Amino acid sequence: MLQRRIIFSLVIAVVFTVSSPAGAEEFSFDLDEFEKKSLEWGGYAELKWDHTDINQNSSFSLLDSYLDPRSSLDRFSTTLQLDGNYNKGVVTFNWTAQAYAQQDQERWADNADIFEAYASIKPTPQATLDMGKKVFKWGKGYAWNPVGFIDRPKDPNNPEEAMEGYIGVGLDLIKSLSGPLQTVALTSVALPVWRDVNEDFGQHDNVNFAAKLYLLYRDVDIDLLWYTGDSRSSRYGLDFSTNLAANFEIHAEVAHIPKQSQRFLTADGSIETREFADTSYLLGLRYLTESDITTIIEYYHNDDGYSEDEQDRFFQLVADADSLYQASGDDALYLKAAEVSQGAYSQSQAGRNYLYARVTKKEPFELLYFSPGLTAIVNLDDHSYSLSPEAVYTGFTNWEMRLRLSLLEGASFSEYGEKQNENKLELRLRYFF
């Protein structure tokens, strides 16, 4: 029944897409279109189907479904995102909201959330006060942001997707100068963590503070970043970006946390917490060729990740848990592995060193509205990786169709060799309005 519903919905979506006119619109010129509107809004509606082959012998597959193992999973989902702003004098209200529903062979899930909802008050061109829920987007990296102290982590597989912000109050002050130092800007943020307010940020009943000093020196963008508070440990950061040529940009970030806590498995199998100093950094570039090939490459050192030996201990714990469960039905070791995995070994990138590469080509061989791409994420320590070729078609007005295949490869006890998924095929259809 589920497969019939999936196929039927996809057929309806494709028919609707094909029937949409793609012809050229009559050219018109209206001065009113250039006037700033008080209300601007948009968003997209999405249909998505994906088929996943499960790596049944992997650690995270066993940990997730040892009670009910499955070889594959088909999921159908719908998403609606609305964003916009309303301007009234010196006040602008901005919002992004998203709702989704999804069904697969195991469960139905749905959720609606406000990603951003904040008011910007700009009494002068040099000062802006933001109040509400906002994504601050600190950092210059494309796939990762070590200095994103008050932002949620990006998904490296979809780094451009909207993220949920945090509730706070921010003040921006900006000053233009003459000379090599052209611009100075200071952003200061107060971030409360109370019951029902930013609960997942850290320890409750605290008000935290963060600041970013932006400098435009000649053609170099520089940020000095700082965070302090009792919800998380204090941290400091620096980033920069600059264009070496019109089509060649480089960027970097470094973040230092003097005191960081982390749970880990010891050599004797016990779970302990350690404290250490953490310095993570990112180096990257973006290059655009004359033939419209865009290449993004980033190296990321994640200092609060786990070493190969530490990850091996976790994978061995899951293997021992499965042996015990198969022999006696005792899942005590599975429960222990689940405890240490949560928020630690189960992170998207739980290792130390990664390489990210993304290459896209616009309209190859004069195929209009067609853009293929390839994304790779490599764990440089254990040499496991994910590889995701994709094709995007935008030939129908306001529509986008994307087909993506994700392949995960790695030896036993390597990061991508122990992921839950073996491969994933995804078809996504979006209508923008």
C-alpha cells in the first residue's frame, strides 16, 4: 500500500510539472517593480522520495534496529517553507517557517517549526537592533563553521538549506572609514537559555554573550569572534576570506576552546568524561572556470572528534553487543553503546580530519537548465568516504527537480563503513513561489 501511494504521488507530481508552461514570458517594464514593497514573501513546496539500502552489519544499523532489522527503507515526504519580511519605517520583521510530513515502512513523522522570527530596528544606517529567533551565520566555511559559536551545525550534504536559529538580542554597529581599513563593524549578542527558551543550547538558567568584530582591510574580510557564558564553555575564533582573482576565493577559520568536556570509551570499556583544550580549523577555496565549472574544496580539522583508536573501541562495543544479544538475548551492551553514542560517537563527523569537495557544472554540452554536480566527503584518517553525484533540472518556471545518489564506502570499523546507510537514491521536486 505504501509503495502504491509513493508511486501515485510521484506520477501526479511529474504530470503536474510537465504540464506547467515553460515558454518565454512577454517582456514588460514597470517602474513599480523597482519600488521597495512593505511586504515580501516566498518559499517553496517540496515532494521527495528516497530509497535507502541499509548496511545491515554496520554498527549504527545494528544499534538502531537490532530488534527489527531491515534491508532497505523507502520514504516519501512533503515540505512547505515560508519566508519573508514586513517593513514599516525603521522596523523590519523577518521570518522563516517550515513544516514537513514523512512516511516510510516504519513510521509516520511530522513537525512544524519557526526557524527564524525576529524584528530588526534600524534607527540609523550605522546601527541595527535584532530581537527574536535568528540564524547568525558566523564563519566563512561552506560545509563546516568551527567559529559558528551561536549557530547550529550545518549538514555538509546540504549546507545551503535553511537552519533553525536561537532566540536572542543582537546589536550591530558599523562604521565606514577611508584608507586601507575600509569598514569596522561590531555585532554583540545576548543569548538566554531558560526553560522553553534555547533549551538545546546548553546548561539552563543562564544568559550568554557573544561578539563578532568585522574588519574590511583592503580586499580581505576578517572576523574576530568571542563567546562566553555558563551554558557552554568560553571560546574564541578568527576567520577571513579574500579573492585572489575575480573567480578565485580562499577562506579560513580557526576556533579555540580552552576547556571542553567530552564523553568517551576507555580501553577497559568504561564510559568517562575528560576535559581538554580544543583548537579546530578549516581551510578552503572556491574557483569558477570560464566554462562555468564551480569547485569548492575544504579541509576541516575537528579537534573535538575521536581518534581512530577511540572510534574502534566504540565499533567493537557494538560488535560485542550484537554477539551477546544473538547468543543470549541480553541487550545490556546495546544499551551501554546507545548511551555513549548519543551526542558523541553518533555525530555526523565524529572523526578528526576531513576533506570536502564539490564540483558543479552549469549547462554542459549546451543542455539548457541542466546542472550536474558531484560532492565528496572523505575521512582522511580511516580513508572512508561518501560520494554523491547529482543532476538538477530547472527548465520549468519556478520548478526545480534534483536526482541524487549517495554512496558510502569504507572498511570495517571505519566511519563511513559503519554508517547506517549503504547508499541512498533521492528524487526531489520543488516549486518556488
